[in-house]
Amino acid sequence: MKKYQTLLFDVDDTILDFGAAEKEALHSLFKDQEILLTAEIEAHYKEINQGLWRAFEEGEIDRNEVVNTRFALLFNKYGKEVDGAALERNYRIHLEEGHQLIEGAMELITSLQNKYDLYVVTNGVSKTQDKRLRASGLHSLFKNIFVSEDTGYQKPMKEYFDYVFARIPHFSAENTLIIGDSLSSDIKGGQLAGIDTCWLSPQMKLNNTEIIPTYQIQKLDELYRILYR
């Protein structure tokens, strides 16, 4: 049986509930602007935002373009010009307050802390991820936090994982597993880096891609059966 020693965890929608944090931050931002955030506007924002992050993952645009243009693009759909960078700064303030945990995350990470080498691998803004992880109580349970903004690369780029691996003492690809919710970022990235992958899919989404994870789980506590079998 293969024994893993190094576990790489994604953050958003893997150990922290980004959906909940994002929803609260958007509502707070629009309240600041005295604009009603309708379901339609929220859906358009998510469509634009996800498209920009996919382009970032593919190396087509940089992180600054993602975060500083998404609100400008959103309001442009409704014929209104806004300062996208200014709205981003306000949104970021609200988002940093969102540190809701995914069900079972604290119990899992706490139980694994002394048995495995735990690391965070996440795309995003360093200050935001750092503040959210600290507020959640998870930050100190990881040996290191690797945020794309600090590395100069992003998941799924092999260069991102090369950066991470070079900073993990006695690293062994054979004994490393990445756990994340994104096929295009976490799972594809793990494959490009030559490590095993575990796809967390709470809705058990149908995988119509060519990106096939080593394992698939619906809830975090299912990771135990992979690690301890």
C-alpha cells in the first residue's frame, strides 16, 4: 500500500467555504454602493469572475487583471462605468472577514497535523488568504502556506509546483497527495507535477474532462479511508 507523507491542501471550497465568504462580501460591497445585489447580477459576477480566473490559470492574464477588472466588466454589462480597482479594494476588505470552514475541515486538519506534513497551495491574494486562514484557526496547523501571488506562478503551472516542492524538506513526489475542489487547477496541476490527486466534489459533479483524479471524495472525512487503508 502506498503511504503518503506530504499533503497539499487547496483553500477555497476545500477547507474554507469561499462561496459563503464571497456571498457576504458581495452583499456588503453592494450595500456600501447603495445598489441592490440581485440574483441576476450575482450570477453575472460569478460568470465573469470564473472566466477571468480560468484565464489566469492558463497563463493568459495576470492576477491584477483578474481582480482589478472584474467589477468594471460586471457594471459595463449594465451600462455603467466604475473604478474597478477601487471597488476591488473595498470588496477585498469584506472578503478578508470571511473565514467560514468547510464541514469537517478543522477536525481533519487537527487530526492529521502530527501524522503528516501539511501545506497549503492556493491561487489568490496573499494578504487575503493569510488573514482568512489565521481567523479560521487553521494557519498554524500547516508547515507552510504557498500563495500564487508570492511565487510568481499559479496552479496548474508546473513551475508553481516546482517552487513549492523546492521548499518542502526531503520532498518525495511519490509520497505526496494534493487535495482540492478544482479539476482545472488542483487536479490538473497535480498531474502536471507528477503527484497523486484527490478531487473534493461535494455535489459529486460529473467529470466530462480528460482530467482524471487519482481519488474522488464527496466530504473531507472520506480522506481518512485513503490515508489509513
